[in-house]
Amino acid sequence: MFDKTVLQNGLRIVSSSLPHTRSVSISIFIGAGSRYESDDVAGVSHFLEHMLFKGTKRRPTAREISEEIEGIGGVMNAGTDKELTVYWAKVGDHRFAATLDILADSLLNSLLDPEELEKERAVILEELAMTEDSPADIVNILIDEVVWPHQPLGRDTGGTPDSVKAITRDDVIRYMGQLYVPQNTVVAIAGNVTHQEVVDRVSEYLGKWQPREFATWYPAQIPDDTPRLRLRSKRTEQAHFCLATPGLSAAHPDRYVLDVLNAVLGEGMSSRLFLEIREKRSLCYDVHSYVNHYLDTGSTVVNAGVDPSKLDEALRATIEELAKMAQRVPDKELVKAKEFIKGRLQLRMEDTRAVASWLGGQELLRREILTVDEVLEIVDGVTADSLQRVATELWRPEAFRLAVVGPFRSETRFHKLLAA
């Protein structure tokens, strides 16, 4: 259960009172992410997220902010995604008000000091370099580029080294002014605190934040005439691949049907991909699938790392398993997949930060919050017929997209596999 209040400035507050816990988690969600960025400032959402904890007028340095949180045993961090940025902290319940003050101060009064900005630019470039040293990360970035080419949704959230080097302080301030407004923000709080306490404190710290018009995201485009394959030739011990199929948006009525279908295919050690490709064929250590549900589009992605000499066999086996999903899923397997999803969701909700994220993410992106019980009921209602229908509609061989990172020079073999 949760409560919701909207302040006069348009700021939305959602909370869940969990009196059996001893913690409070505070998450501030902003509708700002990489799909809100033009090409010339790619990575600015992530850059801004890094800067917000670098000092305010009351707390001039990053050290003062971190010491104030860690001095009470709390944890604080932030993250940037394609469709949102979140600033969060988790503390003992008696430190709720003090922690909200720190987060609100950082949100409204960040100095964005030019010297600190240059330091953080170097840090972000190192972060991008770290990604470049990880084939598993590279292949997941590449597959988005294949599915959504030449558009913000297909870009790495962090931007590129060139774009990060080019972003100016004025760019950061301008971007913040376009999206960091109360109507584009949700404060989500869960833990041992009442909704009235939450509303009182949020009103105190953020109630005077002035509303104004704000920008929006770039819609997705999925052209049919773009390359279906991206290969990054790299000397690696393993070849990493992502095979993607079309997916569904977060608001699509079949969204949870696809989630159950994905659980059958590639979630957990009893999924079809794991049993076939790892347990039976011993082709890899890990193989799994995941779904992306965005505001207006989505994808399903199979990911694995294998010996380069076994990549062809692993890809053929993956395509075969996807083809089998168009057949009716046996009742026993359907029940197992449903229970897997339901159990993982229930376990996740034992953490106050997960509860706050559940509330805030839905409210920001969909302006509608489904309770855990409502989702459990929807999952229970998924049928074998609906799984077969969605698999047939979405997982068509001609729609497959592939990204590969490994010691290969030519794309020819992979084009043949896609065409088989």
C-alpha cells in the first residue's frame, strides 16, 4: 500500500509506511536521461548526476556531503538511465529528516563549481574507458545501437569520450534548467515513517521550488532498412553476443505476458536457455535473457559469453530456442515461470529502497502505480495461449538483431546465421 500527495508546485510525493523496519529510503526521481539528450550533449544527464553531490552553498565540498551521510551510517548514491535519473539515500529511521535535507540541498543548491566539473570530466572519461575494457558491457551497448540506430535511445547513457570532452558548464546548467523542475520530479520514500511526516518534510525542503515548463524525450524510431548486425573486433578470450528481438513498452497490455515468456526462455538456472546451452551443451558459463520496457518501445535480449570457436553453435542453439517459443508452453513450465517472477518480486520488496524505487519509477514514467498484489494477479492471469501469441508476433527471425564482440574480422558468418 502507498499514499500519494501532489504539492502546489506539481512535485509528486509517494510513500509507503513500513513500521516493522528500522530504515528509511529516500529516492528522488527526475525525468531526465540519455533519451532526452541531443547528439551534441550526449552524456550530459550522467555528467549532471555526477556533479550534484560535489558541493552546495551550505556544504561546499563533496567530502562534507559524504561525511554527513556516512557519519550517521547511511548510504547515498545516484544513477542515470535512458529515461530517468535517481538520487537516493538509505538511513536509520531517526535520520530521515536530516538525510532529506541533504538530498534536497544538493538538488536545489548545487554549486556546479567549474573546477570540480573539470575534475569530474576526467573521472567520467575513466568510467567510459573502464566500460571499453569490458566486452560484456560493450556488447550490451552495441545491441541497443542496432535496435535503435542513430537516435538517443540507442546510445550509451554515459555518452562518448568526444561528447563528454565537449560538454561545457553552460550545457550542464541549461540542461538542468530544462528538466529539473518539480512537475518532472517524484519523491518516493519507504520505511518507518508516516506519510504525513513525509509530506511535512518534503514541503519544508522542496515546497518553494518554482514550477516551469520542461522538455521531453525523443521518441523511438525502428527503421526496417538499417543493418541487423554490429561486430566489434576485439582480442578477447571469450566472444560475447547479444541477440535482440522486438519488445513491448511499459504501458503495453501484453507487457507482463512478455515478462513471463522471458522467464521461460532465459531467467534463472532452470530456464530453457540455461538448460540447453550451458547444462546440456556446455557452451558457456552464463546465458540469460532480459526485457527492456521503455515509454514507447522495448526489446528482449539474449546475452552470453562463449569460446570464440563455439560462437556459431551457441547462436544457432539460441535461435532454435527462440523458435520453439512459438509452440505452446506446457502448463508445468508456465506455472514455474509465474512462481519465479512472483517470488523474486516478493523477495525484492523486503528492502525499503526497492519499495521506494517501485513506487517512484512507476509514478514518474507512467503516472500510475500498480501495487505488488495487482502485479501478482496480472502474472497469475497469463495463459499459455497468450504466451504463444506474443512469441509468434514478436520473436520473428527476420526481426532479430545481433551484436558481437570478439576476435573476428568479418561479419559474413554472422549474416549467414541470421539469414538461416
